[in-house]
Amino acid sequence: SIKIPNSVTDIGEDAFYVSGESAVKNIILGNGVEYIGKSAFAGHKKLRSITSKATIPPLCSANCFKDINVSIPLYVPAASIEQYKLAPEWKEFYNVQAMSTEDIDNIQTNMQNSKTIKDGQVFIIRGDKTYTLHGQEVK
């Protein structure tokens, strides 16, 4: 996974561009990301999901997601779904979904790194924190 911290505001041109094979499956953008440069994430053909925690869709330069399958889930804050569906570059993704923030019931942890399934979703438990399979912390 590529996980951009909340403290990052700009992602530069070609920052994570790949021209060959890439093993990256998930991209997680922190809530502080405001700008994504040209071809920043281009070439990640095996990507399975993108999560953007920003409530306002980051401004994207041309081809920032070139060669990425636009049918993969794009997870965004629930209140921002319509904004992402209208924003340049983001509007190419047609599987826009709300990030899951529901409480998790009846999770028992006997191990430091464990997983559980609730309502068909897989959750990873590390220490006292719980994450979705896409790396989003569940609160």
C-alpha cells in the first residue's frame, strides 16, 4: 500500500509513477492532501482501491491516475461523494463509496495481529486499534 499521512498537502508530479509492474494494491490519501501532480499515481494497474480521507476532493493534474482501472472502489467521506463524482480526474471513477465508520460489535482479540469479519467486511486488529482491509482506522 501507499499511505500518504494527513500532514502531506501536495503530491508532486510523477511521485509514485511506475512504468513496469507494481505490487501496490491500495492507495490511502490523508485528509490534508489538497493537490496531486501530473501522473503522480500513473501505471498502478494492479490497484484494488483508493481511499481519500479529504472532505474536499484534492485538485488533480492531468493523468494523475493514468492506467488505473476506474471500476475499483474509491472510498471517500460519505458527505463528499457527490463532490468527488463531479471533480476533474476523480469523476472518472464510477465506484465511489462512503468510507466505513460504523462501530464494530463483538470483536474479541486474543492476538496482537488478528482479523475478524463483520457483515462481510474484513477488519484487522493491531493492538488497541481496528482497521478496514483498506487501512482506514475504524473509530
